[in-house]
Amino acid sequence: MLLIKLAWRNLWRSRRRTWITISSVIFAVILALFLQSMDYGSQELMVQNTVRFTTGYAQIQDTLYQDEPNLDNAMVADDAFMAEIVEKFTDIEYVVPRLESVMLVAGEIKSRVGFVSGISPKNEHRFNGIKDRLEAGEFFNQEEGGAVIGTELAKNLDLSLGDSLVLFGQGFQGSMAAGKYVIVGLVRHPVPDFNSRIVFLQLHEAQWLFDAYDRLTHLKLVPKKMRHAHRLVSAVNAEESLSGYRAYTWEELQPELVQTIAFDRAGTLIFLLILYIVIGFGIFGTILTMTLEREKEFGMLISIGMLRGRLATVVFLETLIINFLGVLLGVLVAFPILIYFYYNPISLGAGLEEMMAEYGMEAILPFSLNPQIFVQQALIVFGISMVIVLYPLVRIARLDVLQASRK
């Protein structure tokens, strides 16, 4: 306790030197948090835009569908089944049904391969806010049918609101699927590939078109907390009454996206390593200056009988306190800054919109408030600082008392 009190008093004998050292740690923490938060934010936005509009965070399928994704392997899932799923698993907030297949999509003159998705408009909007991306018309009227298509698909087929759209393909168990629908809405899908192919129908319309009544290609499971998605999938797969079904996480359904994120994190890691080197030299510079300034003091203390071990312990405690205060203040200063940028992401300008759209992202630099970022970066910077403290300890162990006392 006496050594801790001595270390604390030593720190504030030279307030300027102490605050310079603390400031170097604060700056290091803020810089590391800023970079990591921006990186995590970009990845979270990429996952959010892609997963919410495609596979969902978790979904349940027929056991055969993943290997053979066609309508013949669509799962039996009526309203009673969906209600039972929500009731049985408390982690589920609600479910989002879908019946999807590839079809030939044709206008008056042009045609192309499209992706028809039968949805529940209410649940779909609740999950991904699809109505907010509507650019013209409406996102279905309960009294009327019709189709909502991607803006790029409408452009490619020279179609607009009120025009007729013909769908032709194969339905359930080889049946012919053909229908003619009026375009009631144009939506800008955030995933470019889907925006040029997507055709939304109401679920009951899609089931009629494909002759797949009470069937779904998959059922998205929306957990009450997204971090519980893996736990939910494990619980579903362990349920004996659902042995004919299989649940998947988005990582299992989109390995390409997982690889993209891993590659992005590898690139960020390189920048972080460079940053850590710069941070290390910055902190080392302040510790070096502090040590050299105090060599005479160290020499005098040893010459009057203070053991080197105790002196080294006092210096270690001083540095420990400095590093702890620096990391703590760095996190406290960075937190409101990151909160501001979390709600007000940096705009990249109109010129980058098209390039960012190719990755399913908006032209912004989003930030993340993931607690892991704060813990991870605080520990890393603190660790770097504590490694650097070895220098003054070694210096004390090798100190020439006579030479230091003459400085």
C-alpha cells in the first residue's frame, strides 16, 4: 500500500510529464477505436443489407432443399405450423415466410430470367423495411393482386406502373407455372443483382402460381436478439418433432459473404498492425523521455539505500496507473465521438454511390458501437503500454549509481 501511495505522489510531482504520457495513451486508444469501429460498421452494414434482403439471420428449410434448391423440396408450412414454431421457441420474435423460384419474366417486347419471391408484405416490411425503398406505386393492396418489381428490372424490360408482366416457368412437381400480373410498384432493392431480377408477389399468389399450396422454400426465423441466432438454430435442429427440417445461420447460407468479411478484416488488421507500431513508438518515446529525466532521481534513491527492486516496483506502479488512466480516459473520450458518427455516418458523396452499390452498401462510412471493439482495443493498447514499461525497469536494474548521480 505504501508503494502505491508513493507511486501516486510521484506521478503528480511533475503533472506536465504525467499528462503528456497519459495523453499519448489516450490518443492511441481513440485512434484504434475509431479505425476498428469504422471497419466493424462497414461489415455490419454489409451483412445487414445483404442478409436482411436475402437469407435472413436464421432460417428453416426442408432437409433436402439446401442441396437441391427447387420447388419439389419446398417445405410444408401452413399458418398453424408457423404459429407453432413461434410458440415453441421463445427466442423467436416472429417469422418471415418465402416461396421463391427462378422464372422467365417478360414484358411486351423484352424478356429475361427473373427471380420470383412470394412474400408476406407485412412481415417482410417489418423485417427489412422494404416498403421504404419503394420508388413508385404501392407495396401491394390487400384487395388486389399485382406484382412489385425491381427498378432495374423494369428498366431492362421497358416496363412501368400499370404495365403487364408475364411469368412463365415450372411449378411444384413439374407442373406448368404461368401468370400475368399488373405492375403495382417499383422498388429499389439494395442488392444490385436482385434489383435487376426481383419480382415480388404476395405469398398466396405465388403459391397459386407454383401450385405449391401451404408450402414454402424457407421460413426466416427472426430472433428477439440477433446475437441469439446461433442458439436458436441449435435449438431448432435439436427438436425431434422437426426432424424433417433443418435450420441454418446466415454464415452457413452465405459462405461467400463470410469470406468477404474475413478478407476485409485481414486488410484492416494490416492497418491496425501499422497503427500499433506507431502507437508503440509514440508511447515508448514518452516513457523514454520520462526515464531519462529521472535517472538522477533514481541514482540518488538507490545511493541512500532504496532497493532496486522496490524502486522498480514503484516505477512499474506509476506506469500501470498512467496506462490505466490513459486507456480509461481514451475510451470515455472516444465513446461520445463514436456515438455521434454512429447516428451521423460519414457520407462518401454521390460519386461513389454506384461503386458502393455493387457491394450492396450505401455510400457512407458507418460506425459500430459493438462492445467487443472497446474491450479489444483497450486491452491491446494497455498491453502495448505494459510491454514498454519493461524499458525503465531494465534501465533501473542496470543503472550506474555514481554516473546517474552526477547528471
